[in-house]
Amino acid sequence: MASSVAVGGRSARKRRPASSSQKSGAALTRTSAFGLGVSMIWFSLLVLIPLSAIIVKATGGGWSTFESVLTNDNTRAALGLTVVASLIITAINMVMGTIIAWVLVRDRFPGKALLDLVIDIPFAMPTIVAGLVLLSLYGPQSPIGVEVSGTRWSVLLAIAFVTLPFVVRTVQPVLEELETDVEDAAASLGATRFTTFRRVILPALVPAIFAGAALSFARGISEYGALVLISGNLPRSTEVVSVRLFSFLEGGNTEAAAAVATIMLVIALLAIVTLDVVQRRVARRG
């Protein structure tokens, strides 16, 4: 009887739910606290403090600084072109990047390793070199007979070039980790390939696709080097925000430049939050 009570007591103790302190994890050790402190200091020096300085600089002149920037026709045109072009290319990257990642993971063909290597070239290549490459191929006296320099097509082309790898590299590892057993089971139950992709594969890929899309958009609205040569920097036509910001700096108007930078920071944050909300809803419905 006593043994059964003891056994029951032990099992009861085993079944007892963990306390809140146990659920929250152990307290930081000295090593962990040191690592956290170093990480936060480094992050603050690289990100938080510079961002705070930009915001303080932009708000130093009050709302009038933002008003003068936003009411300037050239700045408004640059903002609109940059955001719209980045959104278009981001949408294209979400489709094409997923297709490229699928081909690299699921298909076998000659030159696959080379293609997998070439995808990373926009990451490794300096953006000004990318602009020179695009200008030599799509500029005056184009060897392929396609000249888009000085047009809005050049803006789309340059942003597409520098943002291509983002969706590919976020989707590819997820595809590599996906087991094909579930796909085979769905096919054996009569599901079409499209249904299998929509109901089985896509929900697993959605977070990676939108994460790559967020990175792609943020890079697109901030691009400078790849655009400055091929776009022509024509006000109200092909001038983008980064070039407009640089013109403010050249003119000594640092407050206006800081205001433009703050506006783009807000746009980037809104885009990232929006993409995160959308991907959660799509994944939930999938």
C-alpha cells in the first residue's frame, strides 16, 4: 500500500506541470550575459545609434522639413518610382525565385552546379560594377540590340538584377528539407500536381517566400550603385530615391537628406510588417 502510494506520489510529481520559472528557461549565466551584452553593444553601434541619429537629424527642423521634402515634385516622383518599381520586381521575384529554387532542388540537368553558383553573383559583385555590366549590355551600342538606358525599364532591370538571389536563397533550403513522402501520399489519393503544390508544398514555402520578398523590397528601395549609371538619373523620370538623397547631401541639405532616409525607413518597416501579416494569413489558409 505504502509502495503504491509512493509510486503514485512519484508519478504525480512527474505529472506536475512545470512552474513559470521552469517554462521561461534558466537564468542567464555569466557567459550568456556577457555574450548578450556584447551582441547588444555591437548591434547598437551598427544599427540602433545610427538610425536614431538619422531620425533626430530629420526631426530637428520639425515637420516643416518633411513637408518641404514631400511637397517637392522631384522628390515625390523619385519616391513613387522607387517604391512602385521595387514592388513590381518583388512580385516577380516571388514567382521566378520560387521557380528557380524548385529547379535547383528538384531537377537534375547539366550545368546545375554552375547555375547554383551564378545565382550568388549579385551578392558578391559590387553594385557599381553591376551597373557597368548592365550599361554595357543594355546601353548605347548594345551587343544584343536592346537599349533601355535612360528609361524606366532600366530602373526595373537594375533592381531585378541586384535582388534576384533573395527569394531563391530563402526558398531553396526549405525545399531541400521537405520530405517527398507527403507529396507521394497526396498523389496516391488522386490529388493533382497543382493541388499537391497548393495544399502541401506551398504552405511550407510561404514563410520563406515572403521573407525573401521582404529582403528583396528593402534592397530594391535602397539601391544606388546599379542604378546610377544605367538609369540616367533624370528628374521626374528615372531618378530614384537614393540618387535624390545623394543630391541633397551634395547641396549641403543634410536635414532634407535625413528626412528622405527616415521616410524610406518607415516605408521599409511598413512593407516588412505587411508581408509578414500576409504570409501568416496565407499559410493559415493553405
